[in-house]
Amino acid sequence: MTEEKTSTKKEGALSEVKGHLEALTTGFKYFIDPHRMTLDYPAEAMELPKNYRGFFKLVDDKCIGCSLCEMVCPSNAITMLQLPPAAPKSSVPSASQVEPQPQTQPQAQAQAQPQAKPQVAVAQSQSQRPRKRPLVDWGLCIFCYFCVDVCPTEAFETSNVHDISYFEESEYRPTFDGFLRVPASPSRGAKRVVAKTDPNKGIRYEEVGRGDGK
């Protein structure tokens, strides 16, 4: 009985050693094999389709503050902010921008008469109201693009940037100014590849160019 237990222990130990050696051999094989299946990220990255749902940004001038994006968001990742009114843009040129022109006699007589003050075409009621603008929490966003599809003015500009990571929870919630630009990808400028099926290797990668810098 004792001999059987000793033999069983030896077989178990040998089996474990054999398993470790096989694992090390397999790892070393793929370490020196130039056609391994993993990518050298971020120097290499997969080429993504144009309609890939990545990070997006807000185009402030297009947004009308209708709140449809907030209402349609299934993960409650969008919050509407109350921002100060935008400064009105006057279309009337200043005196320094107007070049003097030679006047005829009828024009001089007309200018001698009292003139009404020019009216600036600005809707005072709208310019004085706070602006409603969306802000996304990337920690809650599931990138369904419901907000992008429902926006009546196409105020969201999309991208295929997806490989962003954060170290702090607060970084998931950008400021409003931060939401006006797409985060820079870590694989920016990397070699872009596409995966192809190979009967011998399983998967091989073909280079299709370099990243566009987004």
C-alpha cells in the first residue's frame, strides 16, 4: 500500500514537471517565431472599418440643446449642462473696418439729416438664455451611438478611436472643453494591419498602411 502511494506521488510530480516543460517549450517557440498571432501594440494595430463606433465629440455650434441625446441614452451616460449664454456675434462692421468713400452732393445732404441708429439682428431673448449642452461619462457609455443617430442637427462627430485607458475614475468624465475634441489614440501613427486566415498559421496579418493620426 505504501509503495503504491509512493509510486502515485512520483507519477504526479513527473506529470507536473512534464507539463511545465511543455508550457515553457511552447512559449519559447512562439517567442522566437516571427509569425506569432499577437500584435506588437501600440506599434501595430488593427485596421478598423469606417463605421466603427469609437469615441466621439460635440460640435458646439451645431448643438441646439434639445436634450434628445440625454433622453435616448440607455446607460444614462449623458448629462445636460447649463452653460452661460454665448456672446452675440454682431454682423455690423466697426468704424475702423469701413473705408471712407468719396461723397457726392446728394449723399452729403442726406447725411446732414438725422439718421436712425442701425439695428443689430440679434434675438435678445435667445442670447440671454443659458445654453444646454450634453456631456458624456465614458465610464458609463456603451458606444451604442443612439445619441449620434437621434441628433437632429448631427452635432456629434464620430471617430474609430477606441483604445483609450484611464488610471483615475475622474478621468472618465471629461470637462465640457474636453468633450469638444476626440481623445488621441495610443496607437496613433502605428502600422495598420488586417487579419487573414492562414491554413498553416491560423491567422496572419497584412499591412495596409499607417494610422491617420487620429
